[in-house]
Amino acid sequence: MKQLSTAAAPLLSNAVLHSPHPWWGTFCGLFSAVVYTVANGFLRAVTDSDPIWVSAMKALSTAACLAPWLVLSLRRGDGFPPVKIWLMIAASSLVGQLGGNISFQYALGQIGLALTVPLSLGGMIVGATVLSRLFLHERVSVASAIAVGILLMAIAVLSLGAEEARAMVLQKVSANHWQLTLGVTTACLSGVAYSVLNVVIRHAVQRGATLPATLMTVSMVGLIALGMLALRKIGVAGMLQTAQLDLVWMLAAGVCNAAAFVALTRCLQLTSVVYANVLNAAQAALAALAGVLVFNEPASVALTAGVGLTILGLTVLTRGKR
């Protein structure tokens, strides 16, 4: 991993030296992928609700989970980052919440879980690789480049193997084929939006921004922006009409999102953006497995091959990191 600047060097060195285990960054990245998969399952269950409202409720429970951590951090005297860094985090939060979460939730309702997750991850991996190279000047190692290629191939194979979801989508939008195109496009764009947020988070934590302050900023910006948009779109009446079980799934998705967000941010602090996002690509295989085991989607050769390629890509990456 290429260090960003002389000023950032002590931060990077201390982060690695004080890691509880040399593999701590890898564990955090894989843990976030597992918990994000659980959150995505909850989000899939509420695709009949307004995407903005779902994203706002998810941000609410995420902020509620992170608030005690922020209070403890402030009591320790950590404080908030400089205004310039804080504004950068806030701006990228709008990109991630509006361009990422809303687009992702909309795509779930149009093309299903098995297609949305791989497409979003593909956009995130490609976007993060380009942005981290251009703006963070991170060196992309040979192992990382090979792993990115393998995982993008895995994502493509898994997408082709989503036969059940593809048939459902084609039947659903037979009279409006543009919805299929829009669903695929928004899934990819959500990944690009997430990559912008990931790059800014890494930039911020390497310059002294604490994890509680960073993550709480992201959550609160999302809660305020999404809440205002939801109020304007569906109003109080629409919010009150939400089924209680749907509210439970939305809030549960936010709790899982908080845990996964913390783990991913810790991974971004300890590793490169490319490495963290490739680890997070394990979601593609996990989403495919969840489709088979939880949602009774049929297994296929493509699904098996995609899971195998994902494991291979992660193996190449972790060996290169070692």
C-alpha cells in the first residue's frame, strides 16, 4: 500500500501496528460483507415500499446504533475532524445516501437481489480502483489487479446465473422494458456512489477523523436528507401506512448496516480502498447462496462457478496481502 503523504505516514503506521492481529483488516472486510448480505435480505423484503422511505428508516436505526459510540468518543476528548474534512465527509455522504442507497433500493425492486448485489459491487470495485488511484495515489499491486479481474469475472458469471430473477424481471416488465435497463443502470450507479463515499472515508480517517464522528456524520446526513425527501414524496400519511413488519425489516437492515459500516470503515483504515472493496465483493457469492438457501432460487452451474471464482479471487488477494 502506498502511503499518501509524510503527514499521513504516522497514522498509517500506528493503525497497522496497533491492529489486534495482522489479519484484522481482512477479517473486518469479510465480516462487513456477511452482515451487509443480511441487511440486503431485509431490504429485499420491503421492495414494495418507497425506496426513499426505506433508506430513511435504515439511516434512522443506523444513527441510533452509532450514537452511543460517538458519545463515548467525545467523552474521551476525540472531537470532530477539521471543518474542511467534515464538509468533505458530509458531501460524500449525500452522494452515498442519495446516489447509493436510493438507487440500490430501487434496483432491488426492479431486478431482484441476485442481480442488484453483483452489479452494484462491480460498479463499486471499478469506481474505487479508479478513484483511489487518481485521488489517493494508491498503488494497485499485481495481486490486487488479478483479484479485481477474477472477482469482476465472478460477478459477471453470477449475474448470468441469476436465471430465476432474470425470468421474473422479464415477465414483470414485459410491457415496459426500459424499467429493466433502468434497474441495471441504477444498480451499477449505486456502486459508483458507494465508491466515492469509501474513498473519502479512507482519506478522512487517515487525516485524523475518528470512526465514530465519520460514521455518525454519514448516518445523520442520510437521515436528514432522506427523511426530508420521504416526507415530501409520501407524506406523513404514507409513512403511517407502513406495515409494522415492514418497519421491523427496515430498522433491522439499519442495525446490520451499522455493524457492517463500522467493520468496513475499519477495514478502509487498515488497508487500501481496492483491497477493502475486493474483500467486500464476497457479497456477490453470499447473495447468490442466500437466494438458494433462503429464497428457494434454483442452483445452477453458473452460480457454482461464480462462487468458486469469488473464493479464488479472495485467495489471490489475501496471499498477495500477506
